[in-house]
Amino acid sequence: EAQVTQNPRYLITVTGKKLTVTCSQNMNHEYMSWYRQDPGLGLRQIYYSMNVEVTDKGDVPEGYKVSRKEKRNFPLILESPSPNQTSLYFCASSLMRGQPQHFGDGTRLSIL
Amino acid sequence: DQQVKQNSPSLSVQEGRISILNCDYTNSMFDYFLWYKKYPAEGPTFLISISSIKDKNEDGRFTVFLNKSAKHLSLHIVPSQPGDSAVYFCAASITSGTYKYIFGTGTRLKVLA
């Protein structure tokens, strides 16, 4: 089954404790992206990657890092999480840039 | 600065009637527009898209209209069904550039049986 898998689905953690949210797709997609969803703000793009080793900033990249060492994986790294990063996060992928994206089911992060 | 706006946070429609969801944008460089549907506890799913070279695209019960001069697009669902109840997001992109996607804030559609 074609899918985008995010882990964990839920996480409660504390300020400053580094965390990684993994994202994996099994569709051999080139384009991958991370979004956060906040009430009243919709989905905002954090980072995206057009292929292996090619990443770029979205609209809200501050406080986040990403890497794309393999085509299927695109982890989101919060080096020093802060409460304003409490949000619902989605990973997405598409066959190539400019195509509709497939989304994972989301990761709800709470940073205390 | 919200480049993609969905000014109606919610909409209720009777089953069988038409649902019209609206989206406005400010950046005239956007040339690719998409609609996604989102159910609770799931990720958004792609519904329909339109390129700026067209003014209409149809897929079954779903039609998207694009008015470039007004910088406005709309999604029509006819006939509306209870299973269409969800949050709908419009999104825009500049395909020749950075391939960033800008999403609207979403409209919650409720189709009443």
C-alpha cells in the first residue's frame, strides 16, 4: 500500500530535549516536505526537499532541521524544542515537484 | 501576510445541494492551485488541482474554477453528500520557482442529512 509513515504519532516532551520525527514514503517520490498545522493559521511549510541531498526552507524553518540522505526518508529534527513548536506536524511527498502531495497522518507534538 | 486566504471558516449545506468553497490569493506569480480534504486524525488528501492556463477543471462531483483577474478560485461540490463533511484547504504554488506550497487556513464543511 502506497503510504507516507510518520513516527511517533504523539509525543509529549520538555523544552530543550532534542527530538526527531521520522518520515518515510514507499512510493519512490522525489519531492518531500514538512508542514505544521496550527489553529487559525492552516498548514505552513517548514522545509522541503526536491531530491536526495537537496533541501530548502519553507515559510517557517526557524528551530527546525531536516536531512535527505535517502530518497525514502526525510526526518524532521528539533535540536532544542521550545513550547512555540507545540503543533500538529505533517510530512508529505509527491512523485516530483509540482505534483499533488500525499500526506502522512500527522504527529502531534507537545513541548512543555 | 497571508498570501492564500479562505475567508469562511465554516459552511453548512443540505445533502444534495451545491457546496461552494472559496479561496483568494494575492501573489500573481502562483500558477498551480490545489484543493485538499482533511478528516479528523488523518492527513490531508488531494482532491483536485488546476493550472493557471485553465479556468475550470472537473472531476466527478468536484469542479474547481479559477478567476485569475480576481485572484480567486472556488471549489464546487455537486451534489453534496454527508461524507463530504471535512475541512477543505486550498493551496497555491509557483511551479517554475522554489516549489513552495502556500496553504489557506481551511474551511470546515458540514453536509446535513
